[in-house]
Amino acid sequence: MSKPKKVALLTAGGLAPCLSSAVGGLIERYTEIDPTIEIIAYRGGYKGLLLGDSYKITPEIREKAPLLHRFGGSPIGNSRVKLTNVKDCVKRGLVAEGQDPQKIAADQLVKDGVDVLHTIGGDDTNTAAADLAAFLAKNNYGLTVIGLPKTVDNDVFPIRQSLGAWTAAEQGARYFRNVVAESGSNPRMLIVHEVMGRNCGWLTAATALEYRKLLDREEWVPQIGLSREAYDVAAVFVPEMEVNIADEAKRLRSLMDQHDAVNIFISEGAGVDAIVAEMQAKGQEIPAIPLVTSSSIPSIPESGLVSSLLKCSALKKCWSKSQGILPAQPPPTRTTFA
């Protein structure tokens, strides 16, 4: 591909701690390669592309681009517009009835003189980017679309680190550090840190690792009850692993008896397969939530694995010693990082 004369950026999709930095990094890199390459940024994602609403990246913005690394969010704005969802685009007033959003977007890129479009976003954003790239190629537009994957799940193969993943792990660890400070406030505390990850447990494992690094920096006074063991991670449950619920309940009860506190890190999708199998064995119906694709996933109550653990007799007995402060089957203290 020859050197582009003009490039465009857009951010779209859900939140992740990387969008502002990604925008700043692209501006810096293009300026470093060749400051004569023009840059524009579409305001509000694909919405701005359809409406022809963009920022021109001026020399002053290029000079101050490093400042964007200090901030979260997206300075150029986001939207959840999908170019293949014609009905929604019409409803939002982004295209007129009978118009094809992909063609409107393609024509706008041509009108703006764009050679390369960078889309910074997650699955929907880059699926839309792939659809747009296919449309451009099919209709001989001669434009290039480059998708930058943004996901805290860090599950985009073969990319080693997706945008936002490590920051999410670091911040999730700090958040839990504040929550676990209350572990000594009540007897027999079970604290559950539920982390995003329906099918991938990377963020849960990385968050637990970062949290343990924070503990490594602390000093302890076990002689008066301030022990690392009460603050440490007792279990990490991720979707990729099989969990023997009865054995884990027994192990966690033993830890509770020793340290009067148990801290669990769990992915939102951990244990789903085991719970579904158990429900099916009992002849129970498995409700499903339709996805944007043709597949569906089981609808399991939140913290389903933890609920299953609490129903085990071993952990029930653990809670029965809680001096009446908590019921026999209490909901766990639950923190969610999203």
C-alpha cells in the first residue's frame, strides 16, 4: 500500500480504558512518520461518518496529542451505530428511507478524501469495519479499513495484548484492594470479586495477579490479626477451567475456619457449563438469551457458581457459624468491574 495522503479515525462501542490513548497514539505515530499526512477524526463513531461530522487534526492538536494518554473515555465520542442495521440508522435519522448506510459511509469517505480509516473498538465495531471493507472492495472504492481491537477480555487471537486490557486489570485490582479492607469488619467474610469474561478468564486472572502484587508491597502484623492470608486470593474461577463444586466448597470452608475470611475472584462465565449440566441432569429447563448472532447462551443467575458453592453442605456449615449476622445461605458480598 502506498503512503496515504489522508487518514481518518473513529471510536465506537462500549467503554474500555484505552480509547483516548489510542487516538493520541495514532496521531503521534502518523505525525512522526510524516506530518504532511492529513488526519481527521469522526465525531461520535460511525454516526459522525454517516453525517460527515469530523474534527480536523490541526498542528496544535498534534503537538498536544500526548495529553490524551492521561485520560479515559474517548475525546472524539462514541456511538453504537451499526452500518448493516439499516432500520436503526433510519430511526436515528442518520440516513433517509431507502438509503444504504454502507454506501453513505463509503461516499462520505470519498468526499473527505480519506485513504485509510482506523476503527477503534470491540467486536461490533470491527465486525462493522470488516463489513464496510468488504463493501468498499466489492464496489471498487479503493479505500483501506484498519480495525484496532479494544477489549478488556484480551481474547483476540493472535494479538498478545488488546487495547485496554492491562489497565482494566490494574484498576480492578485497586478497586478490590479497597473493598477487601473491610474483611475484618465482620466475622467469616466471603468477598466475591466478579470480573467481566463470559468465555475468557484472562481479565479475572490478570486482575488477581495485579491484586497480589499490591499485597506484595504491604507489611503485615499477624500477631494482632493483620495477616496477608486474610487479604489474599483464595480462589480464581475462570470459564476455561472445570470446577469440582463440592471439593472447592470443602476447601474454602477450611480456609474460612483458619483465617475468618475468604476472597474469590470469578469470571462472569465461570462454571456455567457445569451448572447447565447439573440442571439438565435434574430435568430443569435452561432458558436462553438471544444474541446478535444466530447462537444463544444459557441464562444463569448472576454469580451462579458462587450460589452453587454456597448450597454445598460444607460451605453451608461455614456460614452457620456466623453468629446470626448472615442467613444460612447469604448472597456473597459482590463487586463487579465493568
